[in-house]
Amino acid sequence: MRATVLAVGFFLMVTAAHVSAEKPEWAGKGKPDISEVADIAEAEELEEQIEDREKELNEKIKQKTRQSKERKK
């Protein structure tokens, strides 16, 4: 009986320690509000547009390089 009480007490002390621990500064901010979600979505869309434009420009560079090499021949 005494061992059981000690075991339960020890278990409670160990499990309660993380509950009372201090959270880091970056933790526990909760869900973002609607404006933050909109900003994130807009940023992701802009990143996609930038990537698409970068691909287009790389293709143009390759095309111009090929044309230049063909003219030199």
C-alpha cells in the first residue's frame, strides 16, 4: 500500500512538472487571426508568381543563348 502511494505521488510530481513549466517566448501564441492568414496566403501567392516569372526568364535566357550560338555558326 505504501509503495503504491509513493509510486502515485512520484508519478504525479513527474507529470505535473511539465504543466507548470514556463513556456518559451515563441510558444503559445494561439491561432493567427484572419488578417494574418490573409497576409500569409498573399505572401505564398507572391512567391509562386515570383517562381513562375523566374522560370519564364530562365527559359528566355536559354532561348537567347541558343539563338546567339546559332548566329555564331
